[in-house]
Amino acid sequence: KPSGPQIDMSKFELVWSDEFDDHVFDKTYWSGHYCWGDDGTWPRDTAYWNRGQVSFRDGNLIISASYLEDGPKGPKGPDGPAFYSYGMDTNPYTDGPGKPGFEQLYGYFEIRCILPKGLGLNPAFWLMSDGMFDTGDGTNISGKGGAEIDVFETKTSKKELLTRYNSVYHTIHIGAYEEYHRSEMQGHFFADKPHEKYNTYGFEWNEDCYIFYINGVETARTDFGGVCQVPLYLILSLGVDENIKENKGLPAEFIIDYVRAYQYKELL
């Protein structure tokens, strides 16, 4: 269970958020994560990502995982029935110069959400820098020039869910994704009935360390790989893997109340 100190929010100031109250996919900030275009269909793991899996309800963003007999095709789409889901990010460097996006160096980042139920589903809130892709030649394999920070993910198989149900885990990746890739998983931590109730998952980041939180209580801290020193953008996604074939409860919904970014007051 989370057992560290409570986060001190008095040292932060809110600088950006999407509360999803307008029931709009705000293209000022968001675009598909490796799923380009408003109606693009792109393969991702064992599913296809398409923005049609995004909806809004009661001030929430909903990312759904579904099995569709006749889903959207497009040039990258499937030839027949398939699983569909979606991922979205605030990367400023996609969708052309008209999208400011959002990225930030240091601060505190938080999501409030309800997780989808069943096998084969990996909802995630993560942060990334494109510098993560530039460190795989062996000359710079620290995390200082770019990293992937998985604020939370969940396990997907029947065996894992039996032992890890109601828990999430945090991971840091550095050194790109090929030969020099390294990662450090911080452990599994229980939330409060996360598939039924809203929980918050937070990530604090400064020049000295990374700190993870569930419902404002610290779960882990580390400086693995050398703390990232470049801005990171935000990603929301509902991953699908081969275990989805055993999920009898589709469609499943990743329900997101808000995403917020705070900055240290001393840095503003």
C-alpha cells in the first residue's frame, strides 16, 4: 500500500489542465499518439487505434476498447473484424505548427480516473520526450536528454491480475528502445478499488529525483538513469495486448475526469 508522506501541494501552482467539461477533443493540445489524423486508423500492439474510440460523458473523457465487426478501415486499418482502442498526447511537434501542445520541465502532474475492467487492458498515464529516441547510439544513454515516465500502468493477464488486482505500477525507461534501452520498475501499489472508483495518480519531478503518488500519498522515489533535464509532454492511452481475447466484458472504458500540470512556485 502507498505508505510515504502526503504530497505538499502548497509548493505548486496549477499552470495547465484539461478538465474535459466542454466534451471536446481539444486539438489545440491533443493529437493521436502514433495515430495521425482525425479519422486515421493505425495498428498498435494487438489492436488498431482510432479517435472513434474517444467519447465524453458527465465531464469525463472516455477511451474505449472494443471489438468491432466492421470498424473503420483506412489505409492502415484491418481487413476485417478487430480490436480498437486509442492513445493521445500533447506533443507540440506533431500535427504541424498550428498545435501548441503542452510540455513542461519539472513540476507535478496528476490524473483522476477510473480504470477499465478485464483482461488484456493496459490503461496508462505517461510522460515522454522525443529525446528518448535520440539516445540509442551509445553516446548518451542517460535519462538526462529524454526519458519515458510511466506514471501508472496495470497488468493484463489472468495470472497477473489474480495477484496484482487493484494495483498499478510505475516505470522509467531511458536509452531509446533498442540495444541501449534500460528501465526501472518501481513496484506495484494498491489504489482504492480503481476499477470502480476515482483515484488520483501523480508524478513529481525536479532536478534531483522523481516521486510517484497514489491519492496524494508517496509510493516511490528514484533518480534512475539521471533525472531528465528536458521538457516532457503528456500521454493518455488504453493499450491492448493478446490477453484481450479472453476479455468477456467489452467494450471497456478508461474514464478520465481530469489531467493537470503544476509548476513549482519558485520556478514561475
